[in-house]
Amino acid sequence: MGSFQGHALPGCFFYVAGIWWTGKYSLWHATRRNRSLGSTRFASRASQRRLEIIESSVILFFSFVGMLAEQFVADGPRLHLYDFEEKHWKYLHNWQHATMYLFFGLAAAVSLITHSTEAAPPALDRLMLGIAFFNEGFLFLYHLHGRSMLDVHVHQLLLYAVFGQALIAFLEVFHRGNIILELLRCTLTLLQGSWFWEIGFVLYPPSGPAWDLKDHSNMMFITMCYSWHLAFALLVAGVLYCTVSCVVRSRLKRTPPVEMGLLKTRERDAESEDEI
């Protein structure tokens, strides 16, 4: 994490996740709203379950790769946590990052079990996702000791998005399928992704002069910049939602009436299989 690339990489992961979740939830909501047009084939329980299994597998894989990378990079701890000769902890930053990956991996594993078997209640995946985001924020909260003023500030602003995602995921345990909560979580995921990039540019600028990390005016600008990132995340989520909704509705309207009747028959069969 102590480099521009170290902040850009998780930024890409969270931004891609935010775009993916926005498109997925928008598609499912649009098909539910247009159920009368025969759109249930796009959002049947079987297809949703397969998609969730693929998504959970990908997240589990990248979480495992992230933990290995934190441990076995060139200057990594290689599973060493305490120096018995010098009698102090070592590589705590790497271990904290690996712990963050661990909890997202646990959330993905629980989601995989939830959607591939009947062994766990359906809401358990959202609960574990909320715990993973909470753990990320919890570790970041105590990750900033001894740093400069602007360094602490940009990471504290990140916590608003992280803890917000945790809260929304917990709410989804009781209000699953609520498109407002889902899109709000997607927006904060996009915000977290873009803000990781901003932190990289502020603390480790790849080009240009370095920031004065003790200048109060820089803190004021960064706070305003955070609001711009939030506005852009809202714009991206809104545009994706409207685009997916329009595409789904226009494609269904172009479906011939005879074909639509056949689709509805297949959809009823698919729904019956899902209920069984």
C-alpha cells in the first residue's frame, strides 16, 4: 500500500465491483418491473444464483491472491509477525492489509455456500459483506498513527464510504432486494474506488510536485474534492441504472407477440423449478 500502485490497484478493484454491482442490480430491478412484458427469463432465480456463484468465486480468488501478495512480495513478511531478536512486531501494515483481504474472502466463501447449497440462510451473505466492510474501516481507523495531517485526513474521508457500505449491507440483511439500498451501496463502492486513486495521487504523485501534507488549505481542497468524487459516483450509478432500464424495456418491447407467448410459458416453467 505504501506506493501509488498500491492504492491504484484496490481502487480499480472497488471501482470495477461498483460498476458490476450497479449493472447487476439495475438489470434485476428492471426485469422485475417489466415482468408483464415477459422479462422474468433475465432474472429467474436459477440465473441469479449462477451469477452469484461466479461472482463469489472471482472475489474469493482475488482475495486469496491479495493475501499471498501481501505476504510474499519482495519486502513482505513471509508469514513472520514478531522479531524475537529485536523484540517487536514487524510488517504490521502488510498483516493489516492481508487481514482485510481475509474478511472479503470469508464473505465471498459464505456467499458461495449460500447460493450453491441450502446450508445457510439467504441473508448471511449480506451480513458477512457488512462485516467485511466494517473490518476494513475498523483496521483503517487504527492504521494512521504518527502520520502527517493531510495523510490522516484523506484516509479519514475514506472511512465515511467504508462504514457507509457496512451500514447499508447490514440493512440489506432485513431489506434484501431494495434497489435504493443496493444502488447506494454501489455508489459508495464507486466512491471508495475513485478515492483510493485520489489518495495515491496525493501521497505518492507519479508526476508533478509533491503535496504539502501540513497545509490546511490542502485539507480544505481535498474535502471539497471528496464531494466531487461523491457527485461523480452518483452520476455513474444513475447513468448505468437508467441505461440498463431503457435497454431492457426497449428490447422487450421489440419481442414479437408470438415469441413473447412462448417466453412467458418458459418463464412460468422456470419459476416453478426455482420454487421447487
